[in-house]
Amino acid sequence: MMRPTVDELMRRAFDAPRDPTSPEYKAGVRSILNLRVGGIPVPLPYELGTAQADAYFAGQNEGHRIWRKLEEEGEV
């Protein structure tokens, strides 16, 4: 079984019907998936204490949830 790509995981997460999310939120999800799939750390692109940073961190939480689910299902 091939390991899913970051782009594939992002499509799975965001191409399905769901509440809209900000670009900052999606960037947070992508940052964690980049780290988990490719070992690529992404520095925080927003200033702490801003709404953008908060959305980014919330997206990172979803990225971790996506990865844990993949581990549980044996996809990675």
C-alpha cells in the first residue's frame, strides 16, 4: 500500500462537505501533514496572539487527528 501524499490527505479533509475554514486553518493542517509525511517542519508563519495564529494552531490539531486516524487504520 502506498503512503498517502499531503495533497491527497488535504483533498480528503477539505473536498468533502464541511463547515468552511480559513486559509490559516488549512495551513496549520498542512504543516502537520508535511511534518508527518515528509519530516518537513514548518515554522509558525503568524505572530502569536493573533487570530491567524489561533486558526493555524486549530488546524494543526486537526492535522494531528488526521494522522492518528491514519495510524489506527493502518494507512501509515
